[in-house]
Amino acid sequence: MDRIKEQFASMIEPASLEIKEFLKEYGDEKVGDVKISQVYGGMRGVTALICETSKLDPEEGIRFRGYSIPELQEKLPSYPGGQEPLPEGLFYLMLTGELPDDDTVRRVSNNWARRSIVPPHVFKVIDALPETAHPMTQFVAGIMALRTESEFAKAYRKGIAKKEYWDPTYEDAMNLIARLPRVAAYIYRRMYHNGDHIEPDSKLDWAGNLAHMLGFENEEFKELMRLYMTIHADHEGGNVSAHAVKLVGSALSDSYLSFSAGMNGLAGPLHGLANQEVIRWLFAMRDELGGGLPSKEQISNYVKQTLSEGKVVPGFGHAVLRKTDPRYTAQREFAQKHMPHDELFVLVSRVYEVVPDILKATGKVKNPWPNVDAHSGALLVHYGLTQYDFYTVLFGVSRALGTMCGLIWDRAIGAPIERPGSTTTELLKKEFAK
Ligand code: CMX
């Protein structure tokens, strides 16, 4: 058994016991009342899930196992000579609740490198799709093709005991995380570089190797990938991608089935696809205004035009957050450090100065501030990754870290199948509209 797995195995019993005892004592307490408006309103603000890996505070933003993004930047190990946190470290933190040292992070890197070989049929499945198929379509097809390797599906068929479910789930999760960068890079090179693929470099870390396979050898870009993969990894349990993984996983669907469900959710424009939509929208604005850097007044008019056409301003707003997303801030700081005069970064900054007041003035947008997707594309464009249709795939690779930790824990503690109740308008009216 590998050492990470061994350590995780030793945590299962105490954690299960803790939950059991907590439930015994407090199981009948209430965590809140649900209003009819919440039943119709996408369950906003209803606490109905357990997610141990991270918690989102509306005012403060995300904390991973209690650590904010600046704290992760300070406390997680970096690549030799680098400054950004290694996503391997965040994975370990989310899985075990403990901060890793350099050795542990190297162990995670090596573990994933050992598992990273993608079977050839996965590439054939991707190749069977037209090159014009959206990268997220190709990504989900690739994930489903990887499912032939599912250890959980094999073990379940043989007749595994409930107590052991976590073990093949851990294997699947680790294999999936290890293989996703290769699948993502394959799609990118297939679509945008004539299928001129780049072999992995097993000496590199997980995110550095992804950059390398995409075709970017610039050290700064590798640092960006490390930061990117860290900040997109998890956003507590109720967002569409994380919840879809958890929901589908609760039927004992394996990691591949569950993760692809999450990726189908991430591919929606109100969720992860917003990173592509932001750059598409910024480029369209620039083109319409004749190129160059638009003035604040021009941006303001363009934003108002977007709203008047009944569209959303991509990259702004959030279902939970009520302030600027700290993931936006982390990316802004990266830009200020590495590319302060980049024209697209200056445009993103101007948009930040203009949009919130306009959204506030609508009187209905609850959070006028930018989210993670408002910034990520500008950084990628700077280093030459301009093919914005691909951006959500990068988000997806990162999201595997949090969702797979969650799934391993769900199997370890025997989380039950999800089955919330539903009702009808007629029944609600009968009960309340007297
Ligand atoms: N532009 C225009 N209108 C917006 C808006 C925006 N950026 N954000 C919210 N609104 C509108 C909503 O569409 C809604 O309008 P209606 O009442 O006419 O339906 C109203 O304001 C109230 O919405 P809300 O309660 O403030 O926001 P929700 O929780 O319903 O939705 C989100 C949250 C993210 C879907 C929404 O803010 C949005 O569409 N933003 C743009 C897309 C985006 O950036 N998504 C990425 C989010 C982060 C991520 O998951 O990656």
C-alpha cells in the first residue's frame, strides 16, 4: 500500500466514529429552515451537504481545510525555484487535513507520475470525434473512455464488502487525477497544433508537466499552471460540478462516471464555461470598438448593451460570494507581478472598475463583484494560450482534486445515496395558500 493511502486508511475509523458520535448526540438538531422561495430558487443558502475539503464564506471566500488562498501560497511547498503552491500539496491537505512537507509533496508527484499512462483506446475515442467538437465534449469522452480501467467497477462486480469501497475508489481517483493532464493536453494539441503531441516528462510536477505537454516551456507559465490548478480545485460541496460528482457518486457510480457528470455541469456557461465566455466577450468588445484599449466610457456602454440584450456579464456575480472572489485577487496579483503592462490585463482591470456599479444599479444582481473566471483567460492569453474554447478543460483538470478527495471520503464513511424530496406547486398551494 502506498504511504499516502496507508495514512488515509488510518484516518477512516476515527473519522467515522467521530461522525457517528456526533450524530448520536446532535442528529435531531436543525441546521436551518427552508423557505418556499429557496425550494424554487435553486436551494440557495440551504445547508444540506457535508463537504470536508473546503468551505466558502460569502464575505471572505474559500478556505481549504481552514486555509485561505494567501495562506496556501505561504504554507504549501513550491516547485524548486518557484513561489506558487504545488497542487499536489493542496490535494494532500484536502485528503488528510494536514499540511504536507516537501517530501510528502514529492511523494504525491511521483505517485501520480507512476499512474499517468493513458491507455491508447482513450486517444482513439477522442480521435473519433470531429476536431471541431468542443474541447469539453472531447474531455468528457476521454474520461468515459478511461473508465475501462475502473478498479471500483471490477471490485464491485467481484463482490466487494461495503467497508472496502474506499480502497478501489482511492485507486480510481488517483489514476484519474494522474491521467487527466495527458488527456487534456492531447485534446489541445489535436485541436490547435495539428496533432503534434508532446510526450510527458515524468521528472516534472503534475501541473508543470501539463504545461510541458500543452507545449509551454516558459517557467512563468508553469508557475501559473501551479497556481491555476490550486485555486480552481474546490469550492465547497454545493456548486454544480462538485455536487454533480457527489450526487452521481452516491449511487456508487465509480470515479469516472461521477467525475464526467461533474464535467458536464462545469461545461455550462453559468459555471465553468464562463472562463471561455469572458475572453470571447472581451475580444468581441475590443473588435466592435475597433481594437486597442477601450476607455471606461466605452466599456460602460458595452456592458449596458450586453445587459439590454438580455445576456449576463460573464465573470461577474456568484450564487454564494458577496465580495470580490479571492481566486480573482490571486490571479490579479500574479498579473501585477508578471505582466503589469499587458493590454488585456489592463482591460480586465478597467472592466473591474466599471462593471460592479452597473450591476448594482440593476437592483437585482446580488453580487456585482468578479468571480474566478473574470481573470483566468487574460493570464492564459498573455502566455500564448489564446484558444479560449479550451479554458474550461483546464478548470476541469483542477476540479478533479477536490471532487475526488470528496468521493474517497464519501466511500470511506459510507455516505448514503442522495435522495432529497420534491413537491409540486399544487401541494404547496394547498398547504400554504389558504
Ligand atoms: N450579469 C447579468 N445579470 C446577472 C449577473 C451578471 N453577471 N449575475 C446575476 N445576474 C442576474 C441573474 O441572472 C438574475 O436575473 P433574473 O432575476 O432576471 O433571473 C438576478 O441577477 C439575480 O441573480 P443572483 O441571485 O445575483 O445570482 P444567481 O445566484 O442566480 O447566479 C451566477 C449566480 C454566477 C449564475 C450569475 O451571477 C451569473 O450568471 N454570472 C455570470 C456567469 C458567470 O460568471 N458564471 C461563473 C460563476 C463562477 C463559476 O461557477 O465558475
